Amino acid sequence: MRNSSHPITNKQKLSFTFNGKKYFGYKGDTLASALIANNVKIVGRSFKYHRPRGIFSAGSEEPNALVELGDGPYKEPNTRATNIELFDGLEGSSQNFLGSVNFDFMAINDLLKNFIGAGFYYKTFMWPRRFWEKLYEPIIRRAAGLGKLSLQADPSQYDKGYLHCDFLIIGSGISGLMSALLLAETGSEVLIIEEDFILGGRLNSESFAINGKQCSVWIGQAVKKLKSLKNVRILTRTTVFAAFDHGIFTAIEKKTDHILEKSSKPRQINWKIYTKHCILASGAIERSIAFPQNDRPGIMLAGSVRTYAKRFGAHYGQKIAIYTNNDDGWKTADDLKNMGLEIKAVIDTRKEIEAPSSSISSYLGQTITKTYGRKGIKAIKLSSGSKLNVDCLAVSGGWSSNIHLTCHKRGKPVWDNIYKNFLSVDNAQKDKIIPVGAARGIFEIQNIISDTNRVILSLIKKIGLSMPNRITLTSSKEQYSCSLDLVSSSNPSNSFIDLQNDVTQKDIELSFREGFKSVEHLKRYSTLGMATDQGKTSNILGLASMAKLKGTNISEVGTTIFRPPYVPVAISAFAGRSRGKDFRPTRLTPSHNVASKRNAVFVETGNWLRAQWFPEKGEKFWRQSVDREVIQTRNSVGICDVTTLGKIDIQGKDCSEFLNFVYTNAFAKLPINRVRYGLMLREDGVAYDDGTTARLGENHFIMTTTTANAALVFRNLEFVRQCLLPNLDVHLISTTDSWAQYSVAGPNSRRLLQKIVDKPKDITNENFPFMACRELTICGGVMARLFRISFSGELAYEIAVPTQYGNALFDALLSAGKEFNAVPYGTEALGVMRIEKGHAAGNEINGHTTAQNLGLSRMISKKADSIGNILSEREGFNGSNIATMSGFKPVQHSQRLEAGSHLISAGKTPTMENDEGWLSSVAFSPTLGHYIGLGFIERGHTRVGEKVLAVNLLQNKTTEVEIVSPHFIDPEGIKQRG
Amino acid sequence: MLIDHPLLGLRDSSEFIYMGDAKLLDRPNWKSQNSKTKFIDYGYLRKNPAGVHKELWYHEQGDRSWLVVTRNTVTHEILKVELARDTKGK
């Protein structure tokens, strides 16, 4: 219920629904505080046993109150009600139940609890093995689930951003604000990041005075000062969720999650922060105590009960008991009492202490042995036998420094036996995270103030910045000591250690008995700390329990470490704007517009979109278009955009020596204005790329690479240039995007080009033979490069112009080609024609095949060193038995071939032992009227005419094929030379 | 990680391509004795220590420099960054 005199009740009233029911809250509430104020006791069901659960904490450590927010595509499951800022119109609902959250059919699991402890699934659902995927797993997943996805794309925008600063301060409690004030004085750029929607951190929950006034007064002054400074930036609603090397952090900012109206602004921003220093003022997280039935709604962390009362005026109950093993539990008792709430008792596990407050009835050296009230706590029973009626039980197992982020770089925490707490290791790295305040294991307010001054001032001194004055604050004097009484001695199967994963003390005992004693094994066997909260409130309990079983202490047992992300982060936030079509850039070819107008069908090749074929009226099936394009090209002339091939401009007086080294074959003697085909090997002797390289001058070459390997070849050329032959005078630049390049192929290609070039005589067969190249002008003065090369086997050219003329040239070629019935063709026709001609492409040069396989071993020059030259001589790559590239055609011409089919000698069974090769590329050849294929088969070049089987076991299809020459058309090359 | 590029200053490691052991700089002489064995060692037997390691990084999304980065692979501390072509001259 709500304290009607609390200041929050003067704020704007907000309406919201939870599980379909309408409630009211106030601006400044979280969903959790509003639910508590509205007496909503059960907010969810536990993960495994489906036990009713209520709100447990007041922060991102929340294990129970996971709710689904919103509806439709905006729905977000597994959000923590304790982190959700309330807004007018919020819709929230519980998750993980069957029926209703108050009557969950799946609660049957709770009765079966004794049978389904740790390891149950591993042991039980082993046999029969095939049942796992189809039967067991779906059932288990449905029963033990979290929230459900909407299964619709989230229409919200997510964004990414980059921030740079000198000091990143994580957290804005007293030590965070003090650090910011001190560091801002030095003139440095300071970035403060706060997860909450208000600044002040834990101070907002505390009742003590600073400088004689309420904490809020000092927070107000500090924030006002910081906001006035130009070198300070403050981000609220932002959680630093991961720490990386060298001062890099990532944080998620919730921009519009707290606003009902969906705006065009991004919903969340994923910030990447570069900082010189990081101050971790992330405070501490209270832990629980394991005792029988310690998971009932109404059993909450004591500090959180204090937060709800002080900050939100929201009370879960009126008759409150406090169960503690440390002094802070008494602070909760005092604060709540001063707010007028009834404190039934403080039960302190410690016997030897003196009760700090005489006005509160206390039970020292006692434990809770039983609780009552399945859907909300009603009473507790103590070890002395006394039974107390309560409606809220505030539990404090002590405080753990929030050092999550310091673990992200493998910093293993060390145990502090004074405050019973893990601290971050003080490694000597330059980019270490510097904890202050409670995150540094300092828990008393007066010490936090003095220690923060000391830590920050000594940091400033060490860096050598101008020294600010220390901050003088007066506060009350606190005392904090803590015991390690965290584990119950009775009823282990009902004593919950990890609330989110339903790990009980019995599970820890079972892990111990079965030999999973190391913390890493314990974690994985019992799933302790493996839920989305990563065991923020529970890990220490599990470690204490294991220490007790092993007869040792926590520092001996050690701890697992936290991993990123600190809180769950939506995948959309990692994607940012890189979604759908924007996942990666799209590269359009220069002829894209013309091709679009001609209704081209496009295909993605890497980032490029290339025209695959150009359907014409009446063509219903892709093959109709492709066959037409091939026939028209072979009969007259076709034009294809080949801009996507990598182009590398190579200059310098040593570039021919350089090319000799990167290609297997020699280029030094290539005459000017001539082109040569080149093959590249990897250093291991395997072929990886091929292309033509043209010599435009004594010291000027233009290399082309395959589309797929353009970036890789360039990288490798730079490696040779800088790392292997740094003394050569060679300069490289990628010009792929600078030149539009078109293949003009077919018997009429020269006649067509003669209409385009400014001096038609320059390109007669005599002046411009096969494999010639030159720079010239076209269309009245546009500079161009012409190469007489042929991939199709036809008389063919490639013509290149600066990219800005690319679209116009494609148009010009088509218009000039009208009289020849010129046809634009796409990548499919290109592929068909190169298979007909027997040219290897990516399917053949696939990273497994060698020059020898490709029938190109004579291209490896033995006169000079080149990449891959030596290892191409390896035994396994040579010899008479290696597979070589051959052509294949079906014996029955009507039969279809399938790429990927394996080749088996006639009469043999299709087994691995009998496998002799494979079909790499197949196509229907409209020129020949039947299917053809390229492939590799042992000793292929010696077996022409032999009939073998092409076996495709996936399609259960066997086709008899004949081994033929890979050059299906014009094997003598008369056409391309004509 | 941040790599202190000798020409460009601190750059995010996401701008780079990683190529492992800088031993790749020491390509064997193709005419030496046992050159095949030497090339097999060169290509396949590369170090991958837990600790200080000299490794190759390529600034592909930047100035295309190949760098030799001396890095502790356990702590990710970067001890030295050089242009590969400078280390070759030495």
C-alpha cells in the first residue's frame, strides 16, 4: 500500500495495467513500486517449480519480477519490473505460467520437486536418444520458460553511438557524484552514467543526513553543479553492460522505453564509450539468506524494503520482521520504524552482538526454520520455536560490492574477510577500472566520503592534473559488520539459493555428493548463477553452502566470475540500424538503373546486386530468358556488366617483378598494350584466384580479380608489398569503383564497338588482336580502356569508362546495338557461356583445388620465385592419379545434370572408396541443346570418351555421363581470335 | 582493443584484420636446401603463445598498413606497434 503523505503522491497520477487489470501509480514510480503500492503480491512464477513469486529487490539484481511489457511487435519479454519506469498507459504481464499467475497449472512441478533436482534432466532424458529433440526438449522448454517473443519484427529504431571522455563514472550515488565533482574540477571531460532515471543512487533510499540535511538536498546541489559544467555529460536510464580492453565500454541507453507514444526517435542507443579512466561507483548489491520457504511473496531484500518505503512510499506489508546476519538489517528496522511502520522483530543470526536498538524486539542467535503463506507470507517460525505473524519479511545477508564489470576482463575477485565480500583485484594494468565507495568494499557512509576523496585525489595527482580541494561532507557515523550465516541447517529442498533458476540448498548438496565441488562445476551442474541475473543476489549463498560442505571457507572455494552483459540487452540494440536490407551496404553496378528499367532480376554477389537475367515479355521461366540471352550473344552480340570484378591499379618501376611474384606465371615480358591471364596460389600451393592483367605502360598494370576475392587479393598484394618485398617500388590502388566495365561479346561485338569508339580503325583485328588492350576515347572524347578478352569464347571485348559514364555507356551500347539485335545478359548467361567454353570459376577454384587439378600446372613458372610455387610441388598435389578438370555430358541427352554429384566408375557402387571426383558446375547449354558440366575426375584428361556415373545420393539420382574435353565449344579458339 | 598505429594514433581494433604470428614476415628463400620443409614450417607451424606475442594486424578499414603488434595475449596489453615494412629493414 501507499503512504498517503509521501511526496510522490503529489506527482502526476499514472494509470497502467498489469495482467489485464487497471491500477494507478505516480510519476517517479517503477512498475515494481507501483505494484507494491497496489498490493499486487504475486508477479510471476518461478522458472522450474512454478512457485508463486513476488518482487524481491529494487534494482537490476531482481530474480523474480520478470515481466512482459507492451503488446504486438513492441512486446519485450523478461524485463525486470524493478527497472521499469512507470508511464501512463504501460501494459505489463506476468510470464511463465499456464492458466493464471495466481493459479498456475504448472505448479505441479513444485510437488515433484524432490524428483527434479539438479541433474534431473541430464540423467532422465538420455534414452531413447532420438526422443530428445522431438519429445523431451520441447516439453521441457515449454515448462521451464521465460517470457514469450512476439515473433514479429520490432518496428522501433535502435541506434548506435560513440562517446569519448577522460573519465567515465559508472553510477551516481554518493561516491559517483563526489568523483564527478572532483574530476570535473580538473577540466577533464567527465561522463556520468546512471542506470536509474534519477541521479543519487542508494542515497535516494537512505534516511541519514548529509551536511545536516536530507540526502536529497545534497544530491540536488551536486547535480545542479555538474549540469552547469560544460565538461560534464550525464546519461540516465543508461546501463554500462560490458567492459572491454583499453578503456572501451558499452552501455545501453533507454531513450523511449518509458514513453507510450512510439516516436521516430530511437528506442534504445547502444553506446560504445572510449575513456582514459573508469571510475566504478556501482555500489553494492544485498544478498539473501537461504532458509526454508524463503521464496514466498513478501520476503524481500531488507535494503529494498527500505527503498520502497523511503523513495516511493510503497509498503508491501504493515507488520514487518527483519532477518539479518549483519548491522545493515538493523538500519532497515530503524528507518522503517521512524517511518511509522510496525517492526515485529529483528532476528539476527549472530548471538554475540549487542542489539543496536532497545526499542525493537530482537531475537539474537536465531534462525528462521519455517515460513507460512503460499501466496504471500503470513507467519514465520524461529529456531527457538516462536511463531510470529508478519506480512513482510525483510532479509539481509550482507552486501556484495557490485564488481560485475571488473570481471569482464578476467579480473578474478578476491575475498575480503572483514566485510565478507568479494573485491576486485588490483591488477597493475593501465586500463584498470577504479572502484570507489561500496563498489570498493567500503560500506559506512563516513568512510565512503573520506575514502572517495582519497582515491580520486590520489588518482588526479598520479595523472598529474591540477589538484581540486577535497569535498567536505558531514554525515552520521555508521557501523557495518557482517557474518557469513547464509545457509539454513534444515529443510534444504525448500531453502532457495538462486531464486531465478530455482536452485535450492539440496541441489548444492547433490552437486557436492556427486563430485561437482569446484565452483565452475557447481555452477554448471546446478545452474547456480546461470540465469539472466547471473546470481547477483545468490552466488555468495551457494559458495557459502559449498564451503560449509567442504569444511572450508569461501576464499578457499573461490568464485566464478561475471560475464557481459551486466543486464540482458535486446538483440535489436546490437543490430542497431544494420537490419534487413541495411544489414550491410548494397553496392549497385553502374548499369543498375538501366537494368532495373528492363525488369532485370537481381542476385546478391557479396555486397553487389548484379543483374541475373533480363526477362522479356512472354517469358515465364528463368531458363527461357537465359537461353535467349546466350543464343542471341553467340549469334550476334550481348552486353554484360562486369564492373564487380576487382580492379587494382599497379604502378612503380618494380611492378613487373612484383607481378611475377604474386602470380604463378611470368608477367615481366608482357608487352605494353597486351593482356595476360594469371593464376594466383596461396602459399600452401592451392589455387585461390585468377584474372587478367593488362599492361598499359612500362611501369603500369591493371589487374582484375574475381568479384568474390577482390578485397582478399588486395590485402594479400599489400602483404607482399609491405611485408615480403618492401624494397620494391610498387604502388597499389583499388579502382573497382572508379571504372564501369562491360563485356561486349559475340560475332558482332567489333562492329558494335566500332560505332562507339572515336577511331574505329584502331580496333580492327590487325590493329587490335586477341589479348590486346589500349586506352582510347569513345562517344566523342570520353576516355576509355578497351581489352580484347573473352570469357564466353566469342569474339569479345571488355570496355571500361569512368564510373560516372557507366550508365550512359550501357545505354549507348544498347542503342548502337539495336541494328545487331544486341542483348543485355546477366550472370546466369555469363555462367552458361563460360561453362560451354570450359573456363574455371569460383566453383572450380574453390580453395581446395590446385593448378594441377585445374589443368594449369604449366602456368607455374619454375624460373622465378612466386607465392605458392614451392608448396605446389608437394607429393599429394602431383602424380598421375590426381583429379583433373574435365567436361561431362549426359549419355542420354535428355537427362539433367546436378552440380555436386559424385563421379563413380561404371559398375561400381557409390561409396566413399569408389569416389573419383565430382561435378562442380552444370548448365543447360542452349548452344548444344543438352546439359553439360565441368567437374574433376581422377586422370580425367586421359579418360576422354569413358562413361562414368554421376551419383547424387541426396536426390537419389544416378546419371550416366561421358567424359569429354572441358571446351564444349570452339576448342581451338578460332572465334575469340576472329 | 585500441591499437596505437604508428602513423594514425589510437585506432579501434575493429578497423583491422588479424593475421596471427608475425613469423609470416620471414618467408624462406625458395632456393635454400630443404625449401619444401621450410615452407611447410613457415605456413603451418605458427606460434600462438599465452603471453607476449608478435603478431600481424592489417588496417583494412584504414590506411592499409600491415603492422607488427607486440601484444600480451593474456592481458591484451599492447607493448609495441611498428609498421611491418620498418621491421623488415632491421
